[in-house]
Amino acid sequence: MKKFIIALMSAGVLFTGVLQAEDAVNSNPGGIGGVESLRGASELETTRPADDFKRYPKDHTLESDYVYQPPLVPHSIRNYEVSLNANKCLACHSWKNAKEMNATKISVTHYVNREDQVLSDVSPRRYFCLQCHVPQADAKPLIENTFQRVDSLR
Ligand code: HEC
Ligand code: HEC
């Protein structure tokens, strides 16, 4: 009899456990615990439509906001590979190719290494161009921004 009661009780505990787990699932849609990112709530099991591609306006160049800012890229960079094996950007912007491609030469700072030595080729710390240069896009800031251009560039 005692054994039977214990079995009955543990079955009860198991059952409430299952109920509680179900409750947790219902109050936590999509498994995100109600957490929202800046882009809103995206539940894990629903596929939301992809954002539209950003437009990269070519007809104007955005000006700098601070001194020594890496200039924004005024053209699309889709499919431009920058990897261990290839650097598409340098096909146009290296000192060797810039003239022929009618592109801006990378400046001499891109040849200087950490020890301030000027190298004969792009410095490894300037190899991954997109670390610093991003395409200019007509994207709205995700959060409010009160940044103001430095005086000398206004
Ligand atoms: C097919 C040649 C070509 C390739 C490849 C290319 N660019 Fe350019 N880039 C240009 C030209 C030409 C300009 C001059 C502005 C214009 O006409 O769009 C330019 C302008 C720029 C500028 C602005 C320079 C300034 O003085 O303001 C930056 C920054 C830049 N490119 C970065 C990149 C990066 C980073 C990549 C690789 C992801 C890249 N470019 C790949 C041709 C190229
Ligand atoms: C560590 C950040 C950084 C990386 C990486 C970097 N740049 Fe720059 N780039 C800058 C800054 C800062 C400037 C503006 C000041 C200067 O000329 O050094 C600049 C300037 C430029 C300019 C304009 C030069 C001029 O005379 O107006 C071009 C073009 C450019 N970069 C292309 C590239 C390309 C192509 C790569 C990759 C091979 C690259 N950059 C990698 C920071 C970077």
C-alpha cells in the first residue's frame, strides 16, 4: 500500500512538472522569453521576410563627420571578396592599379605597419578594408543619435 501511495505521488509530481513546462512554453512564444531586439521581436520558429537591400546612392559622396575618418565606400561592394586568397578592393585601389581603374589610391597610411615602418605593400593591419570602410547606405539609425560633426568640418 505504502509503495502504491509513493508511486501515485511521484506520478502527480511528474504530471504537474509537465503542466508547468507547458505553461513556460505558452508564456514564452518563440522561445525568446519576450525579449525584443532593436529590430523588434523575431520569434525563433517564424521566418520573417528579409529586409530590403539597402540602396547605395552613387550620385553623392557623404562627407566626413570627424577628422581621420575612413571615407565611406561610394559604390556597391556585393561579391567583392576580401579573404586570405584575394582582395578585390586592391584590384582597383592599390597603387599599382588605381590609375588604370580610375579609383582613389589607398593613402600612404595603409602601408605603415605597427612599428611605423613604411612597407612596399599594404600593411597587414590595413588588409581587411571593411573593418574600417563601410558602404554609404540610406539607412536610418537604429537608435537615436545626437552625434554632431566636429567644428572644423561643419
Ligand atoms: C572595380 C573597381 C573597384 C573595386 C573592386 C572597389 N572600388 Fe572602391 N572605388 C572605385 C572607384 C572608381 C572609386 C571612386 C568613386 C566612384 O567613382 O565610385 C572608389 C571609391 C572608393 C572609396 C572612397 C574614396 C574617397 O576618396 O572617398 C572607398 C573608401 C572605397 N572605394 C573602398 C573600397 C573597398 C573597401 C572595396 C572592396 C570591398 C572597393 N572600394 C572596391 C573602384 C573600385
Ligand atoms: C584600420 C582601418 C582601415 C583599414 C583596415 C583600411 N582603411 Fe582605408 N582609410 C582609413 C582611414 C582612417 C582613412 C583616411 C585617412 C587616411 O588616408 O589614412 C582611409 C582612407 C582610404 C582611402 C582614401 C584615400 C585618399 O587619399 O583619400 C581609400 C581609397 C581607402 N582608404 C581604401 C582602403 C582599402 C581598399 C582598404 C583595404 C585594402 C583599406 N582602405 C583598409 C582606414 C582604414
